[in-house]
Amino acid sequence: MQQLTGKQVRFLRGLGHHLKPVVMVGKEEVTEALVASVDEALQIHELIKVKLQEGCIMDRKEVAEALSTRTGSAVAQILGRTILLFRTSDEGKIKLP
């Protein structure tokens, strides 16, 4: 799991502002299929938004922790029912400050 500095978190939040959620967490919550789709999305995009739908009973912080731990990513932001995750890929598209 990556550790981000305050400056890096602010930078990523700025980049993530315009993103649309690519993964939705529903009533099944954190399953293997969900972790696989988050992992794949991180490989492609590096920075993704995960949206918690109304049916999800797990706490948003628990979901963020579970996903970041299982995908080796960092939580850049938790805002409302949206989680912003970051993980550098092999291409390294996003250059952190």
C-alpha cells in the first residue's frame, strides 16, 4: 500500500475532481469480483472513483480500507459516498509532485 504526502493527496484530489465513478459498490459489498474490477481499473487509469450505492451497508471507511489493502492502492479521498483510489501502474501516467 502506498503512502501519500499531503501535497500528493491535494494534487490527486484536483485530478480526481472531474472523474466519473468507474466502480460501484452495491449490497454485495467487497467481493472478489469487485476487488478484481477495482484492480483492473487501477491498472488502466491509476486514479479511480469508487461509488457506494444506497444498498451498501458497510461503512465507507471500511470499504476504502478493504479495497486499498486488497489492491495495494492508496486512498486519496473519501467524500460522501465516493472514494478516490490511486495506484501507480507500469506506465506511470500520473507524475506525483
